[in-house]
Amino acid sequence: MSKFEVRKTAVIGAGNMGSGIAQKIATEGIPVILVDLDDEKVQRGLGIIRDLLQQGVERRLFRPEQVEAILGRIEGTSDWSRLSEVDLVVEAVFEDLEVKKQVFQRLGEHCRPDAILGTNTSSFYVRDVAAVTPHPERVVGLHYFYHPAKNRLVEVIGHEKTTDEAFQAAWAAQEAIGKTPIGSADAPGFVVNRYFVPWLTESVKLLETGVADIATIEWAAKKAFRIGMGPFELMNVTGVPIAMHAADTLGRELHSFYAPPETLRQQVASGELWNLDGEADSSKYEAVANHLLGTVFYVASQLVDEEVATVEDTDIGARVGLRWSLGPFQLINKVGTEKAQQMAQGVIESYGLPMPKLLAEAGPDGIPISLASLGQRGSLTSVWVDRPDAMNALNEEVVGQLVEVFSQARQQGRPIVLGGSGKAFIAGADIKFFVDNLRANTFPRIYQFTATGAKLLATLSGGDHAVVARAQGLALGGGAETALACDWIVASPKASFGFPETGIGIYPGLGGTQRLPRRVGLPIAKYLVYTGQILGAKQALEIGLCDQVVSFGELDGACERLASQGSAPERQAPSAPQAKAWQPVWDFFSTYSVDQILSGQADTQGNPVLEKAVKKMGSKSSVALRLAERLFNEGADLPLADALALELANLEEVFSSPDALEGLSSLIEGRRPAFVTT
Ligand SMILES: NC(=O)c1ccc[n+]([C@@H]2O[C@H](COP(=O)([O-])OP(=O)(O)OC[C@H]3O[C@@H](n4cnc5c(N)ncnc54)[C@H](O)[C@@H]3O)[C@@H](O)[C@H]2O)c1
């Protein structure tokens, strides 16, 4: 656990990667010094950033004033003495070991001894770069993916001298800048390139050995991995020589299996891109798909055997970094252990490579993939949801594993901190699960899922030891309800809370209509659930939705302090708003019913917040609004347990309304819902 905080950063090298990394850091609100060899190169880097942000304005991702603020946080310079102020440096200069060593020597001279120094090297050992600094223990690899302002993945690489503290500080810094970190040992190709590069080279080998032509391999690869670009197109886009150099490194360091095939060398020598033209031959699908899947199955299992990364991080790397819909181990589990073993065998046979232990010993149920993990953070037991690429959304598997992990955590007899990996705390539930079950007429599965979640949430507060929700990011729907079920909620300034359910035809069914009013008061709870309004951390604190807001670096300390107060006493709904500014909202929602508001009988007295609220309610499902209102009113006077039972008991009613299917499917289909108006 780290109390490390990134207040100021630097990026060395203002090229393609460096400028993108600096842009991302500044976009997340952290000042960054961008260093290059001379002012011209610095200006070039700043120009790349400006252009990209301008495109963002045109695409309405940013407002012009946001762009100004982002640019205002980036200081371009060639003066290294400015580096004495920074907490974190990311080096992204040419991929040349001597150049990198020179840079790290200079960093050693200019940076504070406690600054974290990261290298974005793709092919060198981090230990070799670290060796030239006076503090190698504070050096890590920070391997970003192109384009680093857009691709969330970063591999955090510890070498043999990196301290746990430095590794964790580097990790926390990546989360603070909105990245999804995965851990890697200091090994060739780290995690993702270790299987991605062979995926490219094996595609070339399929061409070379006449198994299929380029058009067929492209088509089959896209279909098997459910991706938009096949291996040859990807090489064309990212540079054919880069693939060859990466394969050369892996081949040299690991095994000839990884080395580039002759056809790839010839292609690089020709200076041409691959010609993608032609018709795919569908009869070759199996041969191509099985070979590429087998390649990934072998390499991914092998790197886990070597303890380069965990199963979970290997999968997250593929989903976040490469945008595959499933990671290698999910794919293994999908095709089945026996078939996966056969596919891998087909790839490694001719090289005489042994089957990795992980894959060889996998049972018929496949390879276990953990989505919730037990650990320790300072003096607290930690329970973490590890689905960062899905914003830690709850599904049957996550909830099932959380039940398991929580009971283990309770057995440790210490306070518990509940958190999520990556940018979000927990952003709701998998909507597709609801839609699939509604379409299949299997509501009992939805009920079972919700009831299991409700049972888990009921155990989170009032125990012998406190449970603290560590909301570092988005807490939406079921996520906000999970936080509310804990004894305490600590939020970072980037956290936000919202209950969007009535906008998708349902009501918050994990305590949103019962625990929320007991925290913030019935009228404000109604406002939040009826409008779906998302609150930032400051507003959440103002109304009592969370207990503390602290900076990112202070989160863990604040969780420990709150946990030391023991579990929270049962909350009683306040009879007045905690902050005066909320009085109009309070008065409005205590005066008017849903029907009065929807039929235009409610007087907003020209208050813009209330006018907006009324307008928003007009786009929600009236069925869901009325049901939520009934639960709010009927539950308010009941003991909490009875009130929660009431909420659960009405689930079938809300899910059986046509608004539920319409609202939930509209979200998946990315369109506005058309609710039945009554
Ligand atoms: N391009 C990718 O897709 C990718 C992906 C992951 C990692 N990487 C790694 O990122 C690093 C940078 O790659 P890039 O594609 O941005 O390269 P680039 O050539 O676009 O940029 C390198 C920049 O570093 C500057 N530079 C060189 N020596 C310097 C020094 N001594 N001090 C300050 N600045 C110096 C150069 O002037 C240039 O602006 C490499 O290590 C590369 O392996 C690249």
C-alpha cells in the first residue's frame, strides 16, 4: 500500500509515445514537464498534443476551455534542472539502450532520490536501464501502448531491485492518471507483446508454409478473436519492421520459436506493406484459427508458468491493450481444455517445446480466473473487484466470487477495505445479462442474481469489524449501492455516484431505495433515483452520501482511519438536508409525488435545478418511477431488513414491465429508450 501521491510528473522524449503520455497525464489533471533534446523537438511534441486535443474538440470530446486547461498543465522544456520538482518520471526516448542509459544517468543527477523513474522500453530489461542510476530500487518499467492517450493499458514492471513500495507507488500513479495497470516481471516482451508478437509471426508462418493466403488469414483471425484488424493489417499500421525487431528480441532471449520467419524479413527488406487484397477461403478457417489460438494458448500459459504475470493480468492485457473481447485464458475456457491443449500442441510440436504446466494440468473446468481477490492494504484486509476493463461491473461470476472472498476476509478478523481495479469503483451490473434473461423468459435468474447480491450486501455493515468502501472512481447503480451497504465510504475527488436505473426501465434493486434515504434523507434520495443525476465527490460529501473525500494518495490512509472507528451505527434517515443549498430539492421532493411532477402540477418556482430535474424525469420510465416511489414511501417506516425485503419482492413487477426490456436493451444498442407513456 502506498501513500505516494503524484503531484508533478515529467516525461522525457516528446515523440509519438512521450507526447501522448504527457497528454494523458495532463488530461487527468496532473502537471507534467515534457522534456526533449532541444526546443524545436519540444515544440514538435507540444504541437502533436495540440493537434490531437483540437481533434477532440471537433469530435466534442473536449470543450475548448478544457483543452486550454490541459495544455496549461504541460510545460515543455529542454532544461533538466526542472526535474528536481517531480514525483514521477516516464522516459520515452528512442529505443536505444545507450541513449536510455544516458537519460537515466541524468535523471539520477537531477531527480529527488525518492522520485519514481519509469522506462517505456519495449525490448530492453528494466534492470539494465536501472543499473546506471543511484537508486535502482525506485526504477520500474512503465510500458504503455499506442496511442497512450487513448489506450488504457500499462504494464508496470518491477525488476529484481525494485522495492514493493516503489512498485505500488508506480501502480497507484497509473491508476491516478486513469490507466489500467497490469503487473509484469522484467522479462522479454513483458506480458502482451510476449503473445501478441508470436500471433503476428505465426500468421506470417501460415502464409510462408502455404496454409492460407493473407486475405484468408486476416479474415480467420478477425473472426476467431472478434477483432477489427487482422495481423497483416496491424503490421501495416504499426510498422512491419517493428514486428520483426520485436520478434528478433524474443527469438534471441527466449527460443527460436519466437524468431521472425524469413518471409517477414524479406517483407521488411522490400520496404513494402503487406498486400491485403484477395478473397478469403472459408475452408481454411479451422486451420488458421486453431493455429493462432494455439499460439496464444501456448505463450500465455508459458508466461504464467514463468511467473511473468498472473492469469488475470494476462487476460486484462489482451482485452484492454489489444481490445480482444476475450483474453487468452477466457478463450481457453471457451474452447475447452482438451481442445485448447491440442491446439497448442499443434503449434509447439515441431519445435520440441514442452506443454506449459498450467495448460497441461488444467482440468475439464478450465483455468480458474479470479474476478475478486483477497489481499492486504496497510493494516486492512482488502477485497478487490478485478474487472477493470468492464469498470468492475457486477455479474453472476463477480458476485459469486465476492461472496466467497468476503467470507474469507471476515475470517481474518480485521477491518476490510472494498475497492475496484482501474478507473472505476464498481459501475453497475452487466446489462446484457438482464436483457438475455428477459428475452429468454428466465426472470428467476435475474432474481437469483439480485438476491445473492442483496444477501452479500447485507453482510457488509454492522459486523465486528468495519468495512470501508474505497471509491476512487465511478460508483454507479449497483456499485453505488454496494458502497452504501458498507459501514463507511471514502471517495477520491474523481469519484462520482449515481443511480441511473429509472432511465433504463427499472429501479435500483440492491438497496438504492432503502439505504440511500437512510443516508441522505428521503427527498434527496428520491431526487437522485428519479433523475439519475450523477454527483461528484464534493456534492456526495455535502449531502452525506459519502463520509470523506481525500486526494488519491490519501485514500488508503483515510480508509484505515475510518475503519479504526469500528462499524457504523445503523443509519437513521436525517430529517433535514445536511447542506442548506439542498433545501429547495428537499422541499420539492417532499411536497410533490411522481404523478404530480410528471403531469406538470409541481411548482419549481423557476429554480433551474428543479426545472432540470423535472425535465429529466420526463425521459425516465414512469412505471419504474412510480414503483421506486412506492418503495421509498412504504420502506421509509420499516426496519431496514424489512424494507430491503420489500425492495427485492417487487423486482419481478418492475422487470416484467415492457419498459424494463426496452430500457435495458436501448442501453446495449446505444439508443434512446422509447418507454410506454402512461
Ligand atoms: N511506438 C510505439 O508503439 C511504442 C509502444 C510502446 C513503447 N514504445 C517505446 O517508447 C519509446 C519511444 O518511442 P516513440 O515511438 O515515441 O519514439 P519517437 O522516435 O517518436 O520519440 C522519441 C523522442 O525522444 C527524443 N529523445 C531522444 N533522445 C533523447 C534524450 N537524450 N533526451 C530527451 N529526449 C530524447 C527524441 O527527440 C524524440 O522526440 C521507445 O522506447 C519505444 O520502444 C513505443
